[in-house]
Amino acid sequence: MILPDILSASAQNIMDHYGLSNQINQLMEECGELIIASNHYLRKRNSEDAGEKFVAETDFKKEIADVLVVLDQIIVRMGIDEEELKFIEECKINRQISRIRNV
């Protein structure tokens, strides 16, 4: 994600407070929570109980956001070039599309 300057500064402030190692550990924790929320969402997405479905979808979105927030902090702290990152993403997407076409 390309962060607006205000969020980039906030991400840097958070990183300055916690440090890179702690935020990488936080990323692992958030990824674990996303895995759990993903599983819960898959089980509840077709539920007849609208409340269960809503909670599962909301939790899934929140965990996605948590992962993105920590990733943004790490990207800013490590000085990862966002254009390079976008290029890598595009290559991975193109590779997947190529695999789909060759099936």
C-alpha cells in the first residue's frame, strides 16, 4: 500500500516506539489471527444466521486490516521501495494468470 505522508509518519512513529523485531513478531501474530478469521469466515459465510455471517465477515476484514497496518509499518521502517514491491506483485499475479491459462 502506498501510504499518505501522515500515515507514513505514523507508521514510522509506531516503529520507532516498538522496534522492527517486535513488529515482525506482531506481524506473525496478526497473520495467525487472520488465518483463524479466514477459517471462521469460510465456515460462516453461507450461514442462515445473518448475525453469525456478519460477525465472521467483520472479523475477517479487521484481521486483514491489522496485517496491512503492520506490513505498512515494516515497509516504511525497512525503506522498501514501493515501486519495486508493486513490480514483484505484478510478476506474481502474471505468473498465476499464466498458470491458470495453462491448466
